[in-house]
Amino acid sequence: MLEISGLGGLIILILDIWALVSIVGSNRGTGSKVLWILLVLILPVVGFIIWLIAGPRSRR
């Protein structure tokens, strides 16, 4: 059971790092970036889900 929770934590960490890199590399304003970064860092799972739904915009 410990291996599963460790793997889950690793997956969440990787997804959060991906979100943070995407946020920093985006063309949004500094204030918006700071708020998204704080949200993802303070609430890793919930913040990532909210960012995934509301944050990234497609480049069409």
C-alpha cells in the first residue's frame, strides 16, 4: 500500500512541476502568474485541477 501512495505522490509532484513550468512560461501578467503559482503550491491536487480547467489556453 505504501508503494501505491508513494507512486501517487510522485505523479502529483510531476504534474505540479509541469503546471508550474507552464505557468512561468505563459504570457500572462506577473500578478496572475503569482496567484496561479501560489494556488498550485498551497493546494497541490486541487490547485492543479483548477489550473487544468481554468488556466491553460489552447494556442489556436
